[in-house]
Amino acid sequence: MRAPILALKDVRLADGPLMLFDGVNLAIDARVRACLVGRNGAGKSTLLRILAGQIAADGGERIITSGTTVAFVPQEPEITGATLLDHATAGGAPAYRAESALSDFGLDPAKPATGLSGGEIRRTALARAFAEEPDIILLDEPTNHLDILAIETLEAELAGSKSAALIVSHDRAFLERVTGRCFWLEYRQVKRLDKGFAAFDDWADKITSAEAEEARRLDRYIEREQHWMARGVTGRRARNEGRRRRLDSLRQDKVDRLKDSRSELNMGIASSGVSGKRVVEVKGISKAFGPKVLLKSFSTRILRGDRVAVVGPNGAGKTTLVKVLLGEIPADSGEVKLGTNLEVSYIDQARATLKPEMTLREVLLPLGGDQVLVRGEPRHVISYAKDFLFTEAQLRQPVKSLSGGERNRLLLAQALARPANVMVLDEPTNDLDMDTLDLLEDLLADYEGTLILVSHDRDFIDRLATSTIGLDGTGRAVETPGGWQDFLSQNPGFFGGRVAREAGRGGVSKPASLAAAPKVAAKLSFKDQRRLTELETLVHDLPGKIAVIEAAMADPALYARDLAGFESHSLALKTARLQLAAAEEEWLHLEERREALQSSR
């Protein structure tokens, strides 16, 4: 069994009085792609930073194999340098690899590194990590701010990379497609499952049930010990001091478990009343901003109770379409008819309603007081905040002190307090942990009003949407009954071949550059052509290297004269032969692809 290339052993870390990790053991093996799962606030990002060597633990060991390289993409990357290429090469990646990786993620290497969108920042940081070709890539919420096509590019990059990966993400579909191992951070320790994320829920449920049963047995045992102590400890004090200490320890253990027990969100959602049967109807609408055409002659009708998902590349006009549908901005042409009695609640991806200097209390009570009107009923602000896992002390903190997940929970608290019969969610899944997502899905599934959902989360869309509107970024818009997978199966090639063809079957194929116009590839990509040249050199040079080693080992006296030299030569020979076999196989695969592409011209 090979040793891991990066590991944590008995790691402990406290954040003030709060113990984050207490005896964490975690090992990353070469080329294994794993996920790190845990609730918001459990310390997943902190654990990644310890693995990356950015912070030191209070105790325990970080063990890394000599020569192992690590790339870390945090939740909020910072892009430095004059251009994207400057940033992508800052970690030591050669320019040609950095250019290729940026191109794969649909980015212009010469683009200035200022004024970037959230998606561009994320893709630039990912491109740099892959260009460095590290032994391990640590990814913290890598799908945030990425559209579905960019996520599939990321999946393809991971599939084609030789790097091991540890990924923190809330995106179930993404994790199911790329991981083969799960680490679960729970109760300050890490549990391991040697299967992909698709098996995680069943495994976690079994563990939770077993722990609940163990807690019940502990409660019964404490009751028996307390009864015994009450009846006999005074007369047998010296003889049973050990038993008393054991009971005290059990009591403390129960206190710790109760302290660590998962707090649960108590979100509710209600319709404000019945809207008209027709919520919105548009006929032949078009919309453009300057030369950029977002919509061309699109028509749809949204009825009461519909759950409509809007999907497409970043910049395709998804948010613009929603605003046109709601009458917030006018269409350039066509007809928009809004229904009657519409009360709209809107959660926007930019979190524009959250001002950094405002306190949580001011967000929930913009007019002051201490009562929040929650779906028509008054609730004390402290009680309502606790439903969303905020403490009384946090109500006095500014919004800027919150994490991304906490800001999204605050937006949900603000939006769900208002009765509405039309709910608009623009990228609602960013930064939320899976438990919160599951609860939000359950609430929305039972919501009696109309839902308009802009999201890159394929699993979220498939679970909720009754129809999906796809925008391709050139003005085309198509609506299909069902969710994301239904849209793909009924509109093959809609995104110009940039979506993984086997998405519905769980496979991964590499999308073309998101920046390129839809076309059929006629030759190998820049990266593949470069790799083919490298392989041709290896296949040419390695046989000579092997021959030199074999000649040296042909000396019959070498073993007796220089045992260490013999063993070194043996290892070098084995390594060179494996390299040659791998290079020949990879060269053959790329050469067959090159010939197939040439013959299809």
C-alpha cells in the first residue's frame, strides 16, 4: 500500500473558545479525487488552509511527501498582475500551459486583470491551478459564480488531470461526477468513505442512526449510574472513586455532544394569496444592449404554480430575461402581459440589498423596532434570527463580517419573511451547505406560489423545475418541459457542443472553449498538440536511456561491488520502462484522435 502524498495526523485547532478540530486524521493519495463535506461553520475552509500550509494547527502533524506540490483555490480568490496571463504564470507555470488553461476556461490571456466578474475571477484562479500541474489541487467551492458550461469545463479538466484533488462544494451533481472518496467533517473529526459522493447520503444516514442509538444507550447508562451513586456512593467512597469519575466523564461527554449537536434551520415559506392564473405572458420579445443581442423573438407563458428554471452561459442574459418577464425593464419589441395580484420576492445573486455596514438587525428591521412581520405574524427578531442559525450577538455585527453562506441565509431570512406569490431566486445555492440546500428544496417544492429560478446547480434544477428556458448567448431562447437533463436530451447541440454530451449518463467529455463560436473541431487543441510533441520526444529518447541502464546492469560484478548502485539502477530501469509504456499509450491515443479529426474535415 502506497503512502499518502499529503496527510494530517491528530490535528487540533481552536478558534478562541471554540474547538474546530480535535484529533483530525486525513490522508490524500496520489491521483485520488475526494470531497470534504460538512455543515457551514464546521471548518472545511480552515482545514483546506491547513492542508495547503497557509496556517498552522495548534497540535498534530501535517505530513507531506518530499517534492509534492500543492495548488489551492480559495472561496474568494484574488487576481494579481497586469493581465490574466501574468496571474496564471505567477505560480511558476510556463506561459504556454497558462495560455492553454486560460483558453480552456474561455478567457483571453491578454485581458486586463481588473474589473473582472465573479465568474472570470473564479475561472482565472482555476486556470492558474491547472496550469501549474500540481500533485494536489485543493478547491474551495470551485463552482461558485460558474455557469453550467464552465462547471462542465472544470469537470473535464479534473478528468484529464493527473493531480489528486480535495474539493469542498455544495454542488451535488458536480461531486457525483468527479469524486471517488468522501471525507466528512463532523463533531470536530473526519470520517472517511472510500466511495464517491453518490454513496455519501446513505453512508452518512447509517452513521447518524448508529450514533443516535449510541447516545440513547449512553443516556440509559448514565441514569443507572446516577441511581447507583445516589444509593451507595457515600458508604463506599474510596472503593468506588473510579466509578464516580467515570460517571462525571460520561456526563461531560454528553454535554459536549449536546454542544456539538447540529443546529437546524427553521425556515418557512408561504404564499401571500392567490395570483391570477396567468402570471406573465410574453410574445415575440427581443432585447439587446448595443451590439449584444440577448433575446430574439421569444415567447412563453408562465402560469400560477409553475417552477421555471433559466439556464445558460454567464453573460447570456438570464437575469435580463427575468427582469423583462417581471416588467422591471422594457423589451425592445414584442408584448409583455403581467397577471393580477402579483407580489414578488426577489433574491439576487449580487446580494445588492445587503449593505456591508448594515447590521443584521437593521437588515431584518429596516424600520426599527424588535418585531419582524413573518408572513403576516409578528415574531421577535432574536427568535426569528435563531431560525436561520444566527445568534443574538450576531444581530449587532455588520454584514461585511459574515461568510458567503451566512449572507445567503440572511437574504433568505429577509425574503421569506415577506409573503409573496412569485419567488425569484437568482443563483440561490452559492455558499449554502447541503443541509440548507435540502431544506430550501423541500420548502420550495411545497411552495404554492410561482417560482422563477436562475441557477447553475443542475441537481437543484432537476429536483424543482417544471420547465427550463435555455439561452445560448446569441439571442436564441428555447423552453423545454422538465429540468436540466430534460433540456439537454430534447435540445442536443443547443449550446454549440459546449455541454458534455454524456451529462445524462454521468460521463464527462471536454467542452470546447466558452469564448469560441460554436464549431466542430478540425484539429487537436493547442494543449493536446503540445502534449503530442512532448510524447514524441519521450518515445524517441526513453529507449536510449533504458539501453544505457541495461548495459550498466549487465556487469555481473555490479551487485557484489555496489549493492546500492545496483538497486538504484534497478529502480531507474523500472521507472523508465513504465514511463515509456505510459508515453506510448498516451501518444497512440492522441495520434488516433488527430487522424480522426483530419479525416472528418
